[in-house]
Amino acid sequence: MKPRGPRQTICDEPGGSPRNPYCGGKLKSVTTLDPEAALEAGKGQEVFRCQICGTLYSEVSPYAPAGR
């Protein structure tokens, strides 16, 4: 699970070719998650999934300092 940047709407996962340096798939909100992914995201966090590669993004970074 990756943290989603401010106003990020496309996937920034690295691609495999020089012609396509990143995935570029649209991020859509996920309504149901498996229990492991829900635990990793944290309680009450919105989760997004890339429509192309399936990478999960969390609304707030778990590594961000508290209070920001």
C-alpha cells in the first residue's frame, strides 16, 4: 500500500519500459477490502485502487507525523 499524494488521481507506479515510465492508471475508491489490506490502511481511511495495475493507495500516509 502506497500513500496517495495531495490531489493525486493517477497511479505513479514505475512502468517496465522507457516509453511508459509509469503506469498512469486512474485511481478509484475501493468500497470493500480484504481484512489484511483494511488493517494496513488503518481504521476509517479511504483506500484507492489503480484500474490498470491494482496498486492500493491510502488517503493518508502512515508515516506522516501526527498533527499534520
